[in-house]
Amino acid sequence: MPMLMSEGPTAAFTRSIPIIIMLTLAVSYLFAVFVTPVLSRMNLVASDSENKRWMEKLGRRLATVSLRRPRTVVTGAVLLVVLSVILAGNVEQQFFPSSDRSQMVIDLKLDEGSHLDATDWVARVVEEALLERPDVMRVAAFMGRSAPQFYYNLNRMPFSPHYAQIIVETRRPSDIDPIAVFVGNLAREKLAGIELISRKLEQGPPVQASVEVRLFGDDFGDLHRAAVTIAGELESIPGTRDIRHDLGPGAPSIRFRVDDVAAARYGLTRSSVARTLYGRTRGQPVGELYTGEDPIPVVVRSSAREHLTAESLETLDLQSSRREPIPLSQVARLESAWSPAAIRHRDGRRVVTVSSQLAKGVTSVRC
């Protein structure tokens, strides 16, 4: 009943278990009460076999010993119960154990906005380091996306140039933990500033990290300070590893602050200014081309694309309501700022997630 009435992603994943158990017990009870006696009456024939007499003698002998020495029997039963309770503490308790496959997944992330070539170079470094180990058989890397769905609960990632996923096949399942330690040391010693997270194939619903702390707020400065504080607290808890947060360092950006009065004088709006800037840099989308797994956007843009300088952007011509070219600098002011490369939301609120994996042999931590 607790499994049936629980809520959340894990409950949705396991809800079929209590339903099946309840149906099985109900059908088994009805079968035992109504069907089994009828089949026994129809098919079983009473017989005085040698095996039956042997079982009766053994039962009578055990009953006689129990009645003669009741204290010994009760004391032995109590000792067995106490011993079972003591030994129960040595049984590993884990609702969703790890898979017994000799495979592991390594998620590689650079800073948001990194080029795909940089991601490819880092992935090659990791591949070469892994292939030098004798306990690694094969390594497969997927640039900018996640691996194909070769396991049932792996999360699919959309195309991201700063992301790569590496699949490692080991000789034995016991080789996974040493390789995970090796990957962690490799990230600290040779790939500083790069997120390199190794994970076993787990049972149950898909989970990105064993421990997640979500921080909600509007000010990125406050969120960053809180994320760093929480990450430091997790570092001090035994059993945690690969601690990180998804609020990247950000990137320098430029923005144009539109003067609404000046723009209205020429019949322009913020929307028309934004469309002109977007068309000259990123490009205006006009359709999509389907040639594989992911659609390829078709855009119309200038030959310079994002390589336009800030000074050349100020000289862009806007089409006024009188069909006259108006320089962008007459209706907007250029400002430089440092902004986050990605803004994540959950339930419509800005969120930063501090995550941590668990060390070998650890199933939970006390925060």
C-alpha cells in the first residue's frame, strides 16, 4: 500500500509492482480456496505409502521433544530471532541496485558556448587515456549529443556543442569502480575546469545525480554564492564525489538599449530592431530540413554571421516607416555586460542545481 499510494517519479516507475503483487495474491487466494480443493477431490487418491508413515514418525518425535523441553525450544527460537535481527544489519539495502553490465557512461561538459571542436579535443584526450588501461576493452564517444538508447533509463540530451557522452566497456563489472576513480583523477589533474562525470548503469527511473539540491532565486549573484556554499558543504560530507553546479561562469555579451522615443519617431519598435539584429547575426529561421535524427534549421543571414564586430553592429541600417535607412546607433545605445550562458527554469522559476555522485559502497548520505 505505501508503494501504491506514494507520489513522484520513482513512484510512477514502481507503481506496477504493488498492483501486480496485489492481483497475484488475490488470484492465488481465490484459486486456493475454490479451485485447488475441487482439483484435489477429483484427482488425488488416498494411499498408505511408506513415505507418509516416515513423515508421521518424524512429526511425532519432534512434537514429543518439544513438549518435554519447552524452555529449550522457546529459548532456541528467541536466539534465532535475535541472531537474524543482528545479521540483518549486514545486508546491503538498496531499492534500485546497479546493473551488472560491464559498461559505464561518462558525461563530458565544457562551459556553455564552447565550440564543438574543443569538445572533440577533450573527448579524444579522455579516450586515449582510457584505452591505455588494460581493463578497458572499447570506448565510444558521441560529440554534441547523448549515445543511442542502448539502455532503458538513459536520458536523451538535445544537441549541445559543449557536451559529449563516452561509453566505456570494461572486461569485468568489477573494473568499473577503479575506472571511475581514474576518471575523477584525470579531471582534476589534466582537465581542470571541465566537468567529467562517470556513472554506472543503474536500475529504476533515470536519475542524473544521486544527490541534488535545487536553489531558486532571481539574482544570479545570490544564486552563484549560494551554489558555491552548498557545494562546499557537500564536499565536507563523507561519501560524496564529483560535486558540481549547473550555473556556468557565463560569457561577455553586448546588448542594445533601445530609445523608445527615438525609435517611435522613425516608426520603429523594439521588435523590429531585434529582428534586424537577429537576421544579421544568428539569422532568421525560414524552415527545417530533416536528414537524420534531429531537424536542421534553415536560416537566412549575412555572410559575416556572428563574426560582426560591435562597431559594425552600430552601423547597421534599420528600415524606417518611410523606407529610409536609419543607423542603429540613432535609436539604440550599445552596452557591454556579463551574462549567464544558459538560464534554467523549473516550474517557471529560475533554478540552479547543485549535484553530487556517491562514492563506492555508499547508498545515501546525511546532509
